[in-house]
Amino acid sequence: MIRLSQDRTRTLLAIHGWSGVLLGLLLYTVILTGTLAVFAEQIGDWASPAGDEHAPALPAGLDARLRELAAVVDPEYLHEVSIWPRAGGRVQVFFHDHVPVAGEAFPQDIGVEFDLHPQTLAVLDRREGFGRDIDTVDTPNALADFLVELHVSLHLPDPWGLLLTGVLGLAMLVAAVTGLVIHRHLLKELFTVRRWRNSLLRRRDLHAVAGTWNLPFAFILAFTGSYFSFAGAVGIPLMAEVAFGGDQVAMFDTLIGTPPPENPGRAALADLDTMLADARVRAQGPAAFVHIEHWNRADAQVTVFARPRSGELLSQNLVYAGAEGSFVRQKPGLGLVPSAGGTAMDLMGPLHFGNFAGLWSKAAWFALGFASCYVTLTGLNLWTARRAAQDRRWQALARATAWVGYGLPMSLGFAAIGYFLGLALQRNALELPMALALAGGALLALIPVLRCDDHARIRRLLLR
């Protein structure tokens, strides 16, 4: 039991309530889309299958196919090659370089990207240009990427979207901390749902039970989400400016690890299939991402990123000498030697995305995310219901809560319809059809919100 004075309890209740109310609807949107984004890979596979049966990630025969593709792309784009599996089991290959762009803080990727069939490795699509422009016409992954981007930045331009979701993460952290403190009988409230005749009191008990059980996950989600948002929008640019005089290349060399000495002499890349087979044995699992630096040069380096081993949380980064094909070292995510800071940073990803144990951990994170949505939505409903009865000005927020809380899931379904309509119309960029369909679903959900005065009926109609 946490003992507090009445004045302090009222203060914490106010902080807990207002931290949720002021940004609650946006926070609910971020949590709900994040809950769906846990299964982004599966959504991509469902929306855009490439064959009757998926081949293993990065299948055998990739080495020969890469050499054929490298022979037909601009040599300027052979500085780096990135390879990873995407929607429908496709193998995505991006030959690229980095160039400075006016008005951009970081050099931008530019090159040629190929989609390869998961079994035959035939070219399914070819896209050329800046990486950000290529992403807009990457139709197989468009639906999953649309949901992920809605979660990450609410589709607002950088850095404002990341800053906003970072603030939302902090608001969730405040609500979680104050919720922990104001629940005086924490262990008792884990199991207590009293059979109130008053439905409002019963809903309050259900909110307290769900929120109490979900507290550890709320802490993890809020902290890691804020970390990712603020690191990208503020932390990395600030670190480059303060510690490295604005030299971002020097900063990344220090953080990620100094690359091998430059040796531009020509040397054919060793067999990539052999390196991937060796990495599979060392990592006890398939590669999730491969990065090749300096294609067909004596200083070529191949880094294989593998998913965590069974029962572990940390992924593995295996480095190979590209020209010889020999294993060099297992590299930590941060720096060249293991460290507490590097381990903490490596843990952020699996703890936020829930992808450390395949479908089992994703299912658990989905359920916990759904519980977080329930806690956020019921908290808003309780807050507005209590005040709308006394002040009609709160009824607008009560209606908005019903509209977003129960209309957003339907609107996200409309976004999927927009994706398939865009494909049927043979649109190269599908973000606009999905955004218009999402807006159409939101407008449709607005009809009962504006026409009905009974909030219970509004909820029933939108749920139906």
C-alpha cells in the first residue's frame, strides 16, 4: 500500500487524468497503430503475396543473381549494397551511394532497388532514384509501411512527427507512473472487479484492473518509444553537432565502429552464399539483413545481421572480409567491443517491437498493446463521462473520444481497401489512395457521432 495525503492524492489524480486527456486521442492512435504494426511483416505478406510458397529468407543462388544485377547498374551505385526480405518473401536489393542534399541534415541514399521473386530470384520490379522517393512507389510493402509510418510519426514531416510521438511517449510514461502511485492497494486491485450496480463504477474497476496488469508493459512501451522518437529527431543531430563538430560521418564511425582502411584496389567479392551459410551456422538462424560495403574492392566488408537465437533477446552482427569471404568478428551494435550502453541500446528494439521470439512474442505484444488501447480509451471515457454530466462543454470531447476510439479501427480497415483499389487502378504511389480511404472511413464514422445524442448508442453503432 502506498500512503499519500489527500492533497497529494488529488494532485496526482489530476496529473494522471490530464496527462491522458490532453494528448489521449493521439496517444490512442499511436498505440493502436503500433499494436497492428507488430504484425507488419505478416500484413505485408497477406497484402502482397509473391508466390505459392515462401522460400527461406535470402535463398541460395543469391550470389550469382547479385553479380548479374551489379553488371547492369551504374558503377556509382556499387558503393554499398543492402539485401533483406520483404513482403511476400521477396528479396529486396538496393545498390546505392550517399550524397549530400541541400537542406538535409544527413546525406541521402540514391541508387537502384530491385524486388526479386522468393523462389526464382527473377526481377519483379526495378526502382531508381533517392531512397525516400523509391519508398513512395514500393507497392508490395505500401500497406504495412503506411501503418508503421502512422505509428512512428502520424505521417507528419520530419522532425515534427517524431517529436510529437516522443512527447506522447512521455505522456504515457507520466500516466503510468502516477497510475502506479495513486493505486493505493496495488496487489488487491490486480484481481478486484466489484459488482457495482452503477455501470460507471464497474467500468472504473475494469479500467483499474487492466491498467494495473498492464503497468510493466506501459513503462517499457513508453520509454522505448520515446527513446526511438527523440533519438532520431533530437539526439543524433545534437550529438553530431556537440561532440563531433557537425561531422556526422565521424560520429557514425565512432558509434558503429571504424571501417577497415581504404583500399580501392579491384578484387572480386567472395561467394556470398558461402558467407550466408556460415553466418546461419554461427547465428543458429537465417540472416535478416545483409550489408555489403565497397562491392568488388579489396576493402569490401560484408555484415550479416541475424535475429536473436532461441531464448535470447539480442541480435547478432557478423562481419566478414568481402574479398576473402573469411569471418572477421562478431560485432556489438554499438562500438567495437561489448558494453553496457551497447547492450541497453540493442535491447530497445526487441522490447519495443516484440519480435524476439517469432509469432509467440508478437502475439503477446499484440495482446498487451490491445490492453493499452483499452486502458487509454476507458480512461478517456471515464474522465469525460464524469465531467460531461456537470458541464456540457465536455460533451464535445466525449463525442471525439467515441469517434476516434471506435471509428479509427474501421478507418484503418478502409485504408486497406484503399490499398487494393490503388493496385486495381495500377497506381505507382499508393499512399494517397490509402490516405483518402482512411479519411473516408473517418467521415463515415463521424455520421453517428453527430446525429446521435446517446453515447452508448454511438459506441454500439461504431462497434457494429
